Amino acid sequence: MSADAVRFEVDGVAVEAAPRAGQCLRTMLRETGRLEVKKGCDAGDCGACSVLLDGEPVHSCLIPAARLDGRSVTTAAGLAPGDDLHPVQEALVEHFGFQCGFCSPGLSVTASTLCADDLDDLDRRLKGNLCRCTGYRPIREAVRASVLGPVRETGVPASAEGASSAPRGVGRSVSPEAARRVVQGREPYTFDIADTPAGPPLVLRVVGSPHAHARILAIDTDAARAVPGVVAVLTPADVPRIRYSTGRHEHREDDPDDTLMLDEVVRHVGQRVVAVVAETAEAADAARRLVRVEYEVLPAVFDPDEARSAGAPLLHPDRTPADRVDDAGRNVIAGLHRETGDTAAALAASAAVVSGTWSTQRVSHAQLETHGSVGWLDDAGRLVIRSSTQVPFLARDEIARLFDLPADRVRVFTARVGGGFGGKQEIFTEDLVALAVLRTGRPVAYEFSRTEQFQRASLRHPMRVSVTLGADADGRLTAMTVDLLSDTGAYGNHSRGVMFHSLAESVALYRCDAVRLDAEVVYTNNVPSGAFRGYGLGQVILGVESAMDMLAEKLGIDPFELRRRNAVGPADATHEHDLVWGSYGFDQCLDLAEAALRRGNGSTAPDGWLVGEGMAAAMIATMAPFGHIAHTTATLRPDGSYLLRTGTVEFGNGTSTVHRQIASSVLGSEHLEVRSADTDAVRHDTGAFASAGITVAGKALHAACFTLADRMRRAAAALTETSPADAVLQPDGSVRTPVRLVGPAELIAAADPAHRDEHGLTADGSELGEQRSLAFNVHAVRVAVDPETGSVRILQSIQSADAGVVLNPAQCRGQVEGGVAQGIGSALYEEVMIDDGGRVMNPVFRTYRVPQSADIPDTEVFFAETDDALGPFGAKSMSESPYNPVAPAIGNAIARALGRRAYEQPFSRDRIWRLAQRDAR
């Protein structure tokens, strides 16, 4: 044992290691193979790294490794012996207490120490563990159940009625196949690999710009290159001179080509300038600090209105409409100016007119797993990238384009992804990793820190939305105008799509003959914006639904009734040519939410607090426009099991579970293996965004399974000279005919050779996204407002959703609750603050207010009873849309409580206090 070594136990196993100077327990645990300990923040704020230290829960990122001698550490994998689960882990599985699951190992550790005496103060006990996905309700229920449930031995299920991991048919609350591994921390995420197949990866670190706008005059890397262990230092001179967008869509032309991998001009604070590649993180960090960059500081602009004004500094003056930048001379990427009818005349003739301007803030996706990639060259010399991405195929295609490689010479795949919310519909790390791998010939890893996540990834587009509504005396809309200004930041990833989409279903939900839309999205020297849950709809819905509430108040009409009088329905034409009324449940959503609000829930406000009720509605298309494509295969193998191959990504959206349920319903089997999110698995998949997991990939898999079942029946019928109509698939992969049972190997041998591959009898299924349906959500709240402090407490939270046939009720409820929780965060707490020099002021969870368990009430979730003609088994999408009506419902309730309306989001305590003081004066 060296003089610097420490001896300690991890999950009962003796460990001896020599900690490096400044090393924390988290990194030491991972370096000794304990990959169940995750990195979410490395600042003690999120709890993803929680372990027990001598029986007490701690954040391992805060514990110096040098203090471990003689200590005992327990990780999530060691809470129970062997593969058994601790009771709290069992309960998390049974109660669907996770989605992406990145927080679950750390949360399991903390919750394992709780007892009955802690339950009255549960929210405070859990405050050190953040969950971005679930909305906390199932976590709280799981903890209570584990503490108060029947006494049992560790590892033995409390009840046979709990969730099952066996894949069963649609309509049941089937638990994810990976559930047990997730809660133990044994399900791998992007960086949960000790080595790549090509050996341990080098570490990539980035030098970021300290300036919001500057031209690089010189870069001195000599001292950095001299640091022992440094393998490469990459500068703008080393990158392809090909412009691209980090934002990814099925059609790459949807985004402006305005980005270079490393650029001689920096346009926001934190923009990457130099990449350092080294043997260790310490060497890379030391070298990064030694890089010297000489800048010519340029004028910067941070206000979007100023950015489009004459004389403003120009960010991308050389971009043209061919690059999808419409007017670089005004920093305008895209604009929309459209009018139907005569809005001025209609407003003049209206019995009631209301108007207002609302501002929405920057919001971080705050996924607990940050962006990151690991890359290497395989034995055939192909570039392989394992990435935390929602779009492996689109990332693959752009990497191939940038490096002039055939697409089949690049493979991109994912492990389980720790949250996305649209933020991983980008290439923020894959490009630099590819460059470093190709330059060095060695594996390379680049993992964002939490600060990089705020400074170098994208945020929700901040918008200024002005809305004017006119109506007749009965409350029927006569005119609507919307004026939108969107700040895309320094680069235009997703700028055009978010702007156009923001003005789609947000406006089209209501009938109105006179509508004028004016919108522009502009460059500023702020951190870039990008795709975020709702894709722009939430910002505009805030304005439209708030104005609808103002109109209801002015006319003395109930807000639910006002929506009923104006909502579009199946008798109306849809607003886009590819949209169809596959089903309609908005009327039910209104009825369900209103009835629940009228019933109440018994919660009362503290003395002196003011109470108000509010509601808001939202409509969304069930997939992205202009084609969202998925190719899948289903294969019967000789042993009777089935191999399902899809391209979509599992990141807490639950698609891997629902895909098993779809296949089980069609094939009648539970012997299913799913391979997904790998460009080697299937021909193509646009990606896991726009809630496409069921309506696109699920529909494609349904088609593949249906075709495979038909081929199995036909093969059995041919072998037995019977009718395919009389052939019945069996759970073991055989087919029973009136004559005899035909086994899977015999079916495969008898099948058309064109339908066989190396795995067995195969069928393909695809969905091209040529038609889209519409889904609806209504959110209603009762809030209490303390005029003395500005505090807002949600007394009752309700959401009704038109999800079509709900394929997995527990998972779908969880998606709604998670969207509501993120909506509450955006409404009341979260805001990325930018100073007057373009710097992010709160780039850590300590100062960026991700809601904790205490902040999120239970939400009553109700589903409309609809059966969609387009979705598989009648299902619709339901991941993005629950977020959209939450903030306006809360804003409307605050306005009803105070008698004054807030126009700036978030409706934080300081803003609400100032609003309340106007009445006091």
C-alpha cells in the first residue's frame, strides 16, 4: 500500500486506491468500476451521485477521496444483496417512479434511509435529489409505500398486483424492461463504460470565449502542447471549412448553415475556441488554462428588438437566403407576415377588445445527464460515436457530410439517454469528438460540465408576444393579431422551425375569420436558443390563452365556456394540408378539467392569502410536419423469440416499453428483444422528438409486426395446406393450424427467401409522416397568492389530455405529470439570467431553480376517451403537449387572485410581490 493510498469498502468489497490531489469520491468510485454513481452537476445540487457513507446519505461529488480511509460506501447497486432490490427500489419500479432514470440510483440511496417519522417532512428529506422527468408524485408514493408497506424480505415483491416487467399488450401499465437495472444504477448511460472497444478514451476539454463578440487574432498553444499527456490541441485552422447547423431535422435545409466547428469569430460568451485532447482530465484542464488567445473585441447586441434595428452590430453579415438566413443585414433569420380577412375593420366592429404583451424567459432543459459523446474507430476503420442524442441518424448524416465520409462509414448509437426535452436534437459534442478521433486515431470522450450545459448548449427561445383579440357580445372571436419577436441567440439552430411552429396550433385552436400574424426571429450575442418541449407553442400559448382569459373577464363569460364557443372541431378545415381529424377530444378535455376544478380537492389557503382559479387550453399536431420517418423490422428467430429493431431513442419517453406492448399485442408473445437507437440497426429514423415515439416509430413497428404475423400464418398454412385465416400465432413463436403445430424453425425454413435474413423470418415496417392528427390538453389550477411575500402556492392542479387510446396508462400519466412539472418550473421558478455583457449569471443548479419535490403538487390527470384513426391502436402523442397550457393557466389564476395580471414570465416571487404592492398603494 502506497503512502497516499486509502482503504475503504464499497458495497462490502474492499477497495484500495490512491486519490489524486483534489479528487472527489464520485470520480474515484467511477474509476474503480462503480458506474451506478452518476454525474449530474458535480456541485452537490442534484443528488445523482448520492451514496451512503458509513450509512449516511451524501453527495459523493462533495466528499474528498482522501478522507475515505477506513470508511464504508454503499451505492444503489449495494442496497440489497446480489440482484435483489431494496424495498424502496421495488416501490420505485412498482409505482413507475422514474422516466429517464438518471436520478433514480441516487434517489434510491437517499430514500433507503427514510423511516415513518420522515414522511411528514418528506419533501424536505428529498430536497437534495432532483428529478426533471416525473413530477415527483410517483416518487413520493413509492417512498411512502416502501416505508409503510407490508413487512417483507429484501428482494421479494410486496404484491403481485404491482407493475410487471413482462411485456404485455397495449392498454396495460407495463413496467419498463430495464426498470430493475435503472433503480440499481446498472442500466448503462452514455459514459457508463470503462473502456471503448478500442481502448480507454482520451479526454477532450474546450477553451471558451470570454467575449460575446470578438474576432480571434492569434492563438498560442505552445505551452498547452507541452503539458505531459496532451495529445492534440485543435484550433479553427484544424476544422473543416464547412458551415452547418447544430440543430437537426429530417430535412437539413430547415436550419441555417451558420456554424463552423471552431470559428475565427466568436458570437457569444462560452463559444468554443480551442479543443484540447489529453490522456487525462487533469492534463486536459491544465493545458486548457495555458492556451492564450488574442481577441479583437467587436460591438455586441443583446436585445432582439435592437438587433433588427438600423446600425446594430451584425452577427452573420455574409449569410444569405441560400444559407436560410433571410436578411442578415438586419440580423433576421426568418419572418412571417400574413393576414386573412381585415383585422383592423374587425377589431373596430368588435363588442370587446383586449390586448397585451407577454415576455417569456430563457429556460434550461436541465436534463440530469449532460450532453456528451464517446468516439472511436472500429476494427474496420469506421468512425463510431456513442452519444447522448435524440437523433442518432441525423447526427450520423451530418458528421458524414462534415468529414466527407460515406454514411456507412459512420455509426452513431446511444445507450439509455438521461433526459432530452428537445435539447439533444442537436450536435454539440459529436462533431468535436469525430474531429479528435479522426485526427488522433484514438478513442476520445467529451462530456459537458453542468456549467457548459448552460453556456454552450441551447436554451428555450425567449420571446415577446403581443396579442390582440376582438369578440362579439356572445364571446365569439371576430379578430386576432399576434406579433412575435424571437431571440435565437448567436446561432440559428431551430430558429426558423420554432418561429413557424409557435404560430401554428397556438392560433389555429380557435375559429376566427380575421387573423394577422407578424413574426421575426433574430440573431443576438446571447447564448443560442434551440428546440425545447413544445417547440415554441408554449410561448405563444401564454399570450393567446392569457388574452382569452382577459376576454372572458371583460365579457363576463366563464373561461371554459368561452373556449367551447370558439374552438375548432371536426366540422372545420384543419390549418395544414397534412392534418386530419383522426379523432377529437377537446370537448371532453374541457368538461373533465372543469368538473375537477368545480369539485375541488379540499386544499385551503393560509389566512391572508388570495385565491384564484385559472385555466388554459392547447392543441398540438401528433408529429412534426414535412415528414417524420421511421423504418423498423420485426424478426422471428429459430428459438421462437422475436427481435424488434427500431431507430428511436429511449430517454424517459417510455417508447421502448410501448414498442414491446405493441409487438406483444400483434404477435402474442412476451419473448421480445428490442434493439434501438443505432444507425446499424435499421435503415433510417428521423429521431425521438416531436413526441414521435408512438405515432411514428410505434406505428412503423406495428406495421412490421403485422406483416411478420401475416407471413408466419401464410407459411404455416402452406405447410399444412390450410387457410391462413385459421392459423393462430402461439406465445412460443409457433403457429397452430387445424392440422398441426408448426414450429418457428420450420416456419423460417419454409418462408420466402426474400423474407429471411441472418436472424430469421423478417418483415419491415415504415411510417413516413404523411398525415398527422391533432391532440389536446387543458390545464386548470387553483392558486393561493401571499401579497406580503409574492409567494404562489398551487392548491389544485388538473390536466385533462386527449391522448387517444392510452397504450400504457401509468407511463402516459407520468408524461403528463412530467410536462406539468416542467411547466410549473417555467411558470414560477426557472430563468437563465444573462448579464449586460452576455454572460450566463446562474450556470449551476444552486442558482438556477429546478423545482424540487416541495414545489410540485400532485396533478389530477384525466384522459379523454378517443380512438385515433391514424395512431397505432388508436393512440396519439402525449410527451410535449402537457407542458404548453401550464404557465398560462397559472398566470390566469394569479391574475384572478390579485385582480392584476403579470406579463413577464416566470411569475416569480419578486415580480408577484411588486404586482401585489400596486394594490396596496
